[in-house]
Amino acid sequence: MHLLVIEDDPLLSRSLAQAMTRHGYTVDALARIDDAIQALRQGRFDLVLLDLGLPDGNGLDVLEWMRAHTDSTPVMILTARDALEDRVRGLDLGADDYLAKPFSITELEARVRALLRRSQQRLDNSVRFGGLVLDTRSASAWLDGAALDLPRREFSLLEALMLNAGRIVQREALENRLFGFEAVGANALDVYVSRLRKRLAGSGLSIRTLRGLGYRLEEPRESFGEGRPE
């Protein structure tokens, strides 16, 4: 998952990014409204963690801009403002959740998982396709019952392909998910795809390259189309 943290407290922003990264998320952190809106224009995110008291205005301006531009990305408001009117306004503008500071990182992580499940229409933290099983809560993976030791970016890539199993995932979307705004080489994604292919060798599952389009996770042709993420 690709998360955007909009928080002007550098210590809290760093703590949030570290906590989310440990669970396999790619995180971009920004502190100003203008920068956040520019990032939302340029990239796709799976979740936004939004502070309200930003140096150049009210964080709700970001939320209002998103919904006005039909951006339905889930938004969780993180703020020290606990007045009822602030909570009501944020929810009425389209926020999906609200967590008052100070908060427990453990609770934040659970709320993030819940929002992501809801946005992906999943009932629990697991994703399945063929002999593959992912647990998004623990960032763990198994292939035919055997544990896979996946680094964070390989896990994120596999999760994206499994959530769209049988469908093409655009290269740009995968790069955005794995690297965010980090500057990487033109072939960086290919390296991770190659590593995953080696891990799936002999399982009957394959990652197909569709030139100019992207990648697709497939089962053997005789059963193709039967499996879908659960």
C-alpha cells in the first residue's frame, strides 16, 4: 500500500512513517497543504493520514480539494483538535475516520488496516490466490503452505498483483506503489518482478509481462480465470 502522511510535526511524521513502513507500506510524508495537493495530483495513494493544524492552513482544505476532484482515497484525520464541531465538519467533508492526539500507534495501525480492508472490500487481513496467501497485518506470505521471506517491496508488489489477480496492473501504478516519489532507476521495478518470478517458479503461478501495459498475475492456462483474491 502507498500511504501519504500530511503532518507538520517532524517527530510525529517520522514516527508514523517508520511504523507504517515496518508493515510493508510505502510512505511519503509532507508538511504543507500546497505540497500535499501537488502530490495528490501526481500520484495515487491508498490512504491519507491528515493533520489539521498545518503551517499554511487547515488540513481540511486538502480533504475538501480531494472530494471536489472526485478523489475517493480513504482519509483518516489525526489531530489534537477534539471539539465536536471539528469532528463533524471533517466527517461531513468526507473523512473516513478520526483519531485524536495523542493516540496509540497500535490503534492507528489497526484503524489503517480496517480502512484498507473496507476500501478493497475484504472481510479480513488475508489475500489469497492459487497457492499464495498474504497476511497484510503481519506482512507475511506463504506459497503452498511454505513461508516466503519477502522484503518490504517484494511483499508490496506481490500484494498489488494478488489484489488484481487475472487483471493487468499498470507499470506506473506499481512504480508509484513501491517507490513513491523516491528517485529510482528505469529498471528498478523489473528487478523486483524478476525476484518474485524466481520465488514463484514451479508453483504454477506466473507474472506475465504485457509490453506497454504492465503485469498480470496468472494461474496455469487450464485454470485461468477461476482464482480471484478473497
